[in-house]
Amino acid sequence: MPYLFLYIICILFLVLSQIVNTKYRKTCIQFVFLFLALFSGLRDNVGIDYSTYVELFDDAIKGNEVEIKEYGFVLLMRFIGLIGGTKQLLFLVCSIITNVFFYKFIIRLDPKYYFGATLVYITVGPFYLTSLNLIRQYVAMGIFIYSITFIQQRKFIRYAVALLLAGFCFHLSVLLFIPLYFILCRKIKWISKLVLFLVFTVGSKIFIYFISLTPFGVYLNMIFSPPSLFLVILFGSISLYFIYKEAKSDFNEDYRVFFNMNFFSFLLLSLLAVNNGFLSELILRMNNYFMLSMIFLIPYIVYEQKKQISKISYAYFLLFFLSIYFFKNSILDGESISLLPYDIDINLFY
């Protein structure tokens, strides 16, 4: 089973990163991301959008009109075609860019978080596995999460330029996060959080009720299918726990951006929970950006435990739970989300 093989290789290098000399720790993490990039980049007919990208690539290299708004991505496809590259080279390039930026984000964290952050990235469904489906958005998400450091350093120009390039070349959705530079680094008062929560829940219910009274109300049940309520509740509960920990603990001010991202993720998950799937696809895609905070917050909560026995218990529980979650998504549900069957294509050039 390819995903079992992927998991074993990654876990071996992650464990190795904990027992080798500290100067080789980054090297072990680099091998993990190299394997992740190759596994994703050399896949053949894997992913919900795979056939769509094959068609886009064919249109681009033939000079036909390409039905996407990100012109930089069109130029990338045409350049790959110009040098004799195949659609597989396109997938490999996108995979490398995505995983390089996620690697660079993780490697900027405190070394004690390397293992946990990388494990969360690999095993939590909305991260690595979903990057096999939503290719362009996850390149943009990789650039976004890497650019968080510019928020922490108060470097707006660099942050804005990075996201503008990500939007031009890969996915326009990332442009919505440029104004968040002025919010994510600030301390949001609890009364403000309560008001936002009420707006996102009660306010949205009122908004949808008024829509139902108009001729457009018929569309509410026709074109929107609700997401998994279990997953919404699961991730919503995790987000709520992080909100609780934010209130109870003192933390490095640089970490505030992650707690704020988590709060906005909680708002969007609450919106999904109370509105029966209205605009679920759009909300889930936007929430993917905010949920990236979990890559840091999950290992942070483990290491924040004061007692060693608590720290060890948290770590083993998370390893077990995340492993089960990974196998559920990749193997048990693999066919339904187009992750299986997994094949390899190494023909990068014609």
C-alpha cells in the first residue's frame, strides 16, 4: 500500500530526527519533505482535480484559451511545454513548490516542534493529503503560511508582495488574506470575539432566513451539500480548546498570529455547523488557510504541558490518533476522494 509506505518512511526519518545529533535534525526533516514532494509530484491520475489539470495543460501548450484567472500559472504551463516538459513535470513543480514552502515554515519554528509540526502536516486530512486534490490553492497556502513570519516581523511590503505573487501565479483566494496582516498580529479583545461569534452564527441564520423568503431560497437546498458534521464538530472542538488555552496561558507574542488564525477558523466552522452546508465549499476552502495554524498549535500544546508525564501522554495519544486519521483518509476513504488507486508516472519530458 503506497500510503502505508509513505507513512513508514516519514515516521522513520522523523524518529531519526529526534535521536541524531541536533545539527543533523534539519537534514532528516529535509528527507521527509523530499519524499513527500516526490510522492505527490510523480503521482499518476490521483486527485479529484487531476484530469482538470491535464486538460488545462493541454490547452496551455496548444495555445488555446485556458479557463483560469491566474495568468502566472498559464505562463508556467506554457514554459514547461516550451522546454518539452509533460503534464507530469507540472505536477512535480507544483508539488516541490508547495512542500518547500511548508518545509521552510516548519524549519523556522523552534526545533522542538519539528517532529510534531511535520507529523500534523502529513497526517491531518486538510493538509498534505488534500494538496493532492487542490493543487494550485495549496501552493498558495504554502506561500501564505511561510509568509506568516513577515507578519511576526511587521514587514507588510514583503508579506503583500509574497501573497500578490501567490495570487497571480496560483490562486486568487490568497489575496483576501492581505488585509488580515493588520488583524492577525493584534490582540483581539474577548468582547470583540463574542460579537464576531454572534455575527457569524446568529447573524448568518437571520441572513439565510431572509434569503429563504426570496425566489433565491430554492437554491439553498439544491446546490449546497453539507460537509461532514463529525469533522466540523471535531475540528471545531479542537479550535475551541486552543481558544481556551490562549486565555489560560502566557505565550510568546509571536505566537499570537496562530491563535488568531485559529479563532477565525473556529468562526468559519461555527458558520458551517449552524447553516446546514450553505456555501460550504467556499467556506471550507477559506478555512483551509486558517486551519494551517494547527500545524504549530498542536505540537505547541504538547510541549506547553508542565509535567513530563502529561507531555508524554499527549504525545503518544496524538501519534496514535493522527496515525489512525491518516489511514482513514488515505486508505479507507482513499477511493472516494480519488487518492486510490495510486500510480506513478516518471515521464517528465517528451
